[in-house]
Amino acid sequence: MTQRKKYVLDKKFQLKTAFSIIGVILVVSAIVVAAISANVSMNNRRLNNIIVLYNNNVEALLAFSQEAAGAENLPIANVSRIHAQNVETMERIITQNNALLWGIVVFILAQAVILFVALIRKTHHISGPIYVMSGYIKEIIAGRLPSPRALRKNDELKEFYALFGEMVEAIKRRGKE
């Protein structure tokens, strides 16, 4: 059998099925992404607040150490270096949180596209046999008796199609009597 190139044979059935399933998945995914977004946003705000407070503390410590007697013996240089490393780490965490969130959104959209294609292909294996039988029914209505062909290997509704084929053969036998 040759493969057909047209996958959408019954637009109403195939698109309705695909969009309804994808719609449910996208709504659930949107709820999950909203919850994650709220958490990421809240944590990023907290980290930014910590950075501001931490900066204020270190700046106050630096100012105090410059005024104190014997400031050269204070380990302020080490504190300042550790502070800079910690701020850099928190900023990296914020960036990673945002990147992860966008990654999740892109993944969900890619999943929706892949699922749409898979659903169209799957519903094609259902609407294909119905399309073929509809053509045969039109031939019967027009007074011609078709010779049903075998369905493709992956088509659904094979039992129903076999019953349809038996009906056509019964009509042919009755016509010969």
C-alpha cells in the first residue's frame, strides 16, 4: 500500500481531539508553571533583599574598620572577598532560576507541538478507515458495488472495517441472486 500524504482527513474530529487533549495538558502545565513562577519570583526577591542587606552590612563594616584604631590588623579584606563571592553566587542562583523557568516553558511548548503531531497521526489511523468506508458508502448509494481494499497495517477499526467488507460482499451476493 502507498502511504497517503494528507494526515488531516476529518478536520472536525482530528483537530477537536488534538486540541482538547493538548488544551487540558496546557492548562495543567500552566498551573504548574504559575506555581513554579511564583516560587522562583519570591525566592529571587528574597535573594535580592539578602544581597542589599549584606551589601549594607559589609559597607558599614568597611567604614567602621577604616575609622577604628589598628584597622590594619582587622581581617576586613577577607570579609570583603567572601562577600563578593557570596553575592556572585546568589546572582548566579537568580539567573539559573530564571533560565530554568524559561526552559520549562519552552519544554512545555515543544511538548505541545510534538503531542499535536502525534495526535494528528493517531487520529489519522482512525479517520482514514472512516474516510475509506464513507467513499464506499457513496458508491453503494450511487448504485455501484465497491471492492474494499485492505486497510493499512497501523489503521484502527479493523474489526468494524471487516464487518463492513462482509456487508458489501453480502450485498453483491444478493445482487447476483
